Amino acid sequence: KQEVTQIPAALSVPEGENLVLNCSFTDSAIYNLQWFRQDPGKGLTSLLLIQSSQREQTSGRLNASLDKSSGRSTLYIAASQPGDSATYLCAVGRGWQFYFGTGTSLTVIP
Amino acid sequence: SAVISQKPSRDICQRGTSLTIQCQVDSQVTMMFWYRQQPGQSLTLIATANQGSEATYESGFVIDKFPISRPNLTFSTLTVSNMSPEDSSIYLCSVSVEGGTEAFFGQGTRLTVV
């Protein structure tokens, strides 16, 4: 069974800092990997989707990379802002099924 | 993309009662999924809802506890039956337009059982 791990579990940074969130998965036979943002008590907002044939995707200040052979993905957030404070989840997709990591809780301090 | 509306957004229920959660999508989708997120945990898939057939449940989840309906390609319901405090979670509806593509989520239903 696919297992997805996210490190660190929690992160606190001052505003303006660049940061990296990590996601690792055990089975490299994936279709895609998706990064989500979750605000407290809310649903999930999709940030970036990387297909298995791609190495990275970018959206604004966010950049996600995928190294399928090593079972790793990173989410890079540039020039962090207090509004970025949320939990970030990565999910590995195979067919219709997604397997979720445990999340990284990010706090950006003004 | 797909826009998902989930109702109710939150509820506080008495132990032993049941709650039905509705999920409406703005376009026709083949597969709909129901997830549970227990406090401080990540998402766990409960079941996959297919139109015109019985839902497929993941290990640890049973139809008697979590009956699911899928009457058409834009709508599904999840019922949490005979609730106990351990059922207090966020329940999320999700869709994918087709396999291997982006997943979209509703805003979730925050359930508290007292």
C-alpha cells in the first residue's frame, strides 16, 4: 500500500522567507501528485498538479517538483506571506485513488 | 475543473442519531469519493461512489455505518449512522473528471457528535 510522508510536520517562518515543504512516497508507480492547501476546519484547495511524466509545475510564488524514481516531491514557496499560513497536504494519485500525506502546518509570522 | 457544494457545512449531533451529507457537483462526473479527516489526521478514503451501482468501501468502513447513494452523475450523499463521539470528523466529498487527473474537493462537513 502506498504510504505518503510529509516533513516537517510543522513550520514557523518570518514573513518574506523562502521555504520548502517535503513529501515522500513509497511506491513510484503513480499517475500524478497533487499539492493542496487546507485552512483550519475547511476543505481542500488544489494548488498544483504534477503528472507522472512531468518534473515540475509553477503557479505564482509556488513551485512543485517531482522525482518519481526517488519517491519525492517538494513544494517551494517564495517570499512567504501571513496569508500562506495553512496546512499543506500532498496526495499521490494512482488511477482514481489518491493517498494523502499527514500534512505540514505552516505559520508565517508578520 | 469542477465546483463542489457540500451540505451541511457543519453540524452538532446527538449520539445514536444519523446525519446525511449532500454533495452536488456542477458538471457530470463518473467517480465521486468520500473522505474522512479525523482531528489532527490526514484524509482517509471511506468509499468510491459510482452511479448506478453500489459504492466500493475501503478497509475498515462498512455500508451499514456509512451508506452512500449516487442517484445521478452530479449528486451523492453519505450518511453517518448511529453516531458516536468517535465519528466527530470532517467529511469531504471529492471528484475527478477522469482517472489520473486533478482531484477537486468540497468545503467539507464538520461533524461533532456529543
